[in-house]
Amino acid sequence: MKTLVKTMLAVSLALSLGNAHAEVGYFECDVTYAGSHANGKDYVQVSCPDTGTTSWHILAPKLGAKGLAVGMTALALNRPVTVTIDPDVPYSTMYAIYLKRP
């Protein structure tokens, strides 16, 4: 019986951890800040009208300067972006950032 309970707890824990990134998705947002930090990471703050959140996100390492350039371009042109983030988790990773057409 103890083995069955331990197995059920392990499966339950694995399933709950597997859903840790369930909220990551594509959102249309406005860039409010974009820049690099002395810690070597690039950050973008976005305001997402659909979710009602404004939060900072760390650009994925593979995006690097390209993602930062898109964020700064959006700021300069006052254009929205589509981003892949978890809007409810501040400083979560931003996996994609796309400049929207006017």
C-alpha cells in the first residue's frame, strides 16, 4: 500500500510540474522598456492589454541582440509586438518577439 501511495504522489507531482509552463503563449503587447543590464542579460518590459499585466521579461539567450533590437524598434516606432511569454510571471523568459504591422 505504501508503494502505491508513493507512486501516486510521484505521478501527481510530475504532472503538476509538467504544467509549470502551461501559461506560456503568444500575446500582443506594447513595449514600455528595453535594454541590457550589467549582469549580461537583456530585458524587455511589456504591457499586455489582453491580460492587463505589465511585467519585465528576460530575453532568451538565443534571441540576444536581435530580440533587443526588435524591442527597441517597437519603442521607437510606437508599434505593438507579439511575444511568447508567461505574462503572470515577472522576469520569466521571453522566447520570441515579433514587430507588428501598423
